[in-house]
Amino acid sequence: MNTKYIFVTGGVTSSLGKGIISASLAKLLKARGYSVTIQKLDPYINIDPGTLNPYEHGECYVTEDGAETDLDLGHYERFTNVRTSQANNITTGRIYQSVIDKERRGDYLGETVQVIPHITDEIKHRIKILGNKGDYDFVITEIGGTVGDIESLPYIEAVRQMRWEKGNNCVVIHLTYIPYLAAAGELKTKPTQHSVKMMLEQGVQPDIIVCRTERPLNESIRHKIALFCNVEPSDVIESIDAKTIYEVPVLMRDEKLDIQVLTKTQMPIEGEPDLEKWEEFLYKLKNPNSEVTIGLVGKYVELKDAYKSIIESFIHAGASLQCKVNLKMIHSESINDETAQEKLSGLNGILVAPGFGERGIEGKITAIKYARENNIPFLGICLGMQCAVVEFARNVLGYADAHSTEMNPNTTHPVIDIMKDQKTVCTKGGTMRLGAYPCKIKEGSKAYGIYKMIDISERHRHRFEFNNKYLEAYQAAGMMAVGINTKDNLVEMVELKDHPWFIGVQFHPEYSSTVANPHPLFIGFVDAARKNSSEVK
Ligand code: GLN
């Protein structure tokens, strides 16, 4: 297969949505029957974002094969329904690590190891790995950061070399910003001209310019950009602000981004991309016939990106039920016995988010107590499940100081404890229990009613687990272990017998929810919240 390589670079400013443009293009090409994968190259020195604080980099996404990655990979999977892997996210740290390892092994046979060609060769190698597998017609590579950053230089140089090597099999899409100056009453193209000039200085002529804008681009603006940036007016693509990111594939189809890419790579263009299911999803998303309010309790609620996959999973599940999900972000540190009623009453469902460390933990536990006692549908994810186990121990089983040993290593009731394999782990990077593991669901449980199957596989990212020493006490009091990893005998799912919908999962269902396959747990949860809302009325 003669794989085509598409690069997506960014200019003018960060946060223009390169990930969404890449994912939308992938969706369109896939909807035309082509096989596509998307890769993100991140110019920072961390080996992966697993060690990064959400304040730095938003959510850490986890692939099936256990890679801790940039959250853009989540968009790729949600849009295309194609699984990504370790090879789909590469950082400068990883590139340098492998070059330095090779140097230490003596692989360079006495050469001086340099940015060009050794670092750029390693970058190109990591890009071509995906193409060389022969599985894909298109490899879309998104280059993180903004052109002009010192850190991005080797990546842009690698793109320059790839263009040279691959000719028509390579296309560069540059995403820029066209600001609207209210005082002048005009859209301004100068920042775009400058950013393309910067690319040219680095030896890369973009083939297609995607212009992020708050207002429509008229013909004269398109011609101006074309003239200054050496492209055809048809290669100037408008990317106007959309109400939802899920509209972007449709907008890009209307702007013919896919057709421009296919033309340039000399691939056949037949008919239109099949977006029927996608448009049905959009219709349901925009025309809800019911509404629920769900509280998302976490300690990073002021950061939209920290819970990206959870927020998107609610959009998928809500659309599939034609139910509008209003998410109320609630800071766990603001919840205590005095504020619980004011913060949590009126919610149709409560989700306690994943997380690490002590901060805000008591607020999470208080929110869970409120959900349990007031029969409010509850979903606890990872740390959220662990908090549900702690809450039950303290308030139902009567173990007053019960805790996870992550927060209190000296508790007399360590109901959540470090996993055996984790006890000897000293380094933090990439050492959690990561990626997909199988789980068996107990027939007859609520969880079984939701998944409608016994054998499932879900992604993980944790070091602590339910302490099986307490299993009998829990089950006797009504908190049931309904999902088990039978190989290691780990409790993966708990639920309450006497509650309309109370489920805790040690894994992360949010990582695998996509537009085409909304996650059953989120559908079940929103559905339960909907029932709760009709009772509340
Ligand atoms: N801190 C907990 C653990 O490591 C939960 C992790 C999470 O929520 N992802 O087990």
C-alpha cells in the first residue's frame, strides 16, 4: 500500500483545534472508505504526559495497549472509532531517549550524533512506522505546538524532509487564526501571512491553509490569503467556530478539505463521504427531548480539559438517548456536611471523578454518602469507586477511620490498598497498572443488565485496589463485587444492592466511549438520571 502522509501544523497561536481538524479529516477520509490513523508528535521533553499534572496538560488519555498519551488521541478515537496505540503519540523526550540509547549501544559507529540527521531520522522513523505496517491509506500526523517555537524546529525539519522524499504522497495542512478586529470591522490575514512565512523560512510550503475564524471568510479574504501564501483559493479552508466539536467534520466536508487532500495525493474521489450515522448523532444531540443535570465532583473542575473524556462520554450517551446532559462541575474541596445539601440537591446523578492524592478526598466521600442515602444515581470512576468503598466502610460497616492507604498509610482499616505488583515500584513514569484488562461480570447484577455480557475489557490507570480481606463484610452489608479480574482476583466493579443505580468501577469507561459506540455505563447512568429526574419533578 502506498501510504499517504498528511501533516497538520499550527500557526499564530495554540489551542486552535489542530486535534479536532486532524480527527475531522480522518473521519471524512474514513467515511469515504479509506483506512486512516492519526498520530500526535509532542515537542516536550517528558517521555509521555503520564507524569504531567492536569493543570499543565489536561487529561492524560490511556490507550488499550497501556500508553499514557495526549488527550488529542481521545478525540481521534472518538471521531474515527479506530483504536490508537503507543505508536500514535511520540514526544521529544522519547525521540531523544531512543537516539541516546542507540548512541550508548554503539549503533552510530563513531559518528557525531546530531539533531540533523539523527533526531530528524528518528522522528521520520516514528512517523513511517505507522505507514510501513501497510494497514493505512493515510497517516495523519499532528505536530504539537506552534510553528516558530524553538522546540518544534526538528519536527518541521522532519516534515520538510518527508515532503522531499515523498512528493505527492505527502500533504501539509497549516492551521492558522484569522482574528476579527472589531474597531476596524475586518478579518485580518496578516498573522496568517507571517506564520506561513515562518514555515517557508524553515523550508516548508503548506499545501492547504485551514483558517480558524469567528466570522465567515469572504471570497476576497480567501484570495488574499491564497496570494500571500502561494496556494490556490480552493486550498484556503474556513474553519468557523462551531457549537460542538462534532460539527467540524460536516463543516470540513462542506469546505471540501477531504477533496483537496485526495486531489493532492492523487487518490480516487468517488461520491460523498458517508456521514449518515454521524448526522443522525448530531441531530439527536441538537434535538433532545429530555434533560438531566449531573454533578461531576472532582478537584480539577475549573479546568475543562482535565475531565475531557468524561465530558465527551456524556455527550455520546446523552445523544444516544436524545437527552440533554447538563454537567454541573463541583469542586470536591467545597463539599462538606454543611454544604452538601446546597451543592448536591436537585442533581439527577452524581459522578465522582478519577484522581490522585489527598486533596478534596473528604468532599468526594461526603458527596457519595449523599448519593447513597438519597437514592441518587451514582457512578464512581477509579478513585471515585475507591471513595465509594471508603464511604461504605465508614458509614455502613462502622469502620470509622477506614481509608485508602494512598491517603492514610496508617489506617486500621485499609479497605483500598496498594496492589501487590505495585509494592516494589519506585519510579513514577509509566509504572501504573495501565491499559486494557479483562473483567468478568456477575450475571444477575445491575452491571450485567447494562453490559448484557459477562466478559468485558476496560482500560485502567491505577496503583491501588479493593482490599479483598474485606470482601465478605461488604457483600453481607449490600455492597457487591460484581466485576472481577479473575486472573489477579481484583475487584473491578462494585454496586449497591439496595439502591436504584450505584456503581463504582476501578477502570475508566470514558476512554473507550466513541460517537459510534457510546459507552453502555454512561448510557445506563444517564438513563437512570433521567428516571430520577422524572421522579424529582
Ligand atoms: N489514585 C488511585 C490509584 O492510583 C486512583 C487512580 C485514578 O483515579 N486514576 O489507584
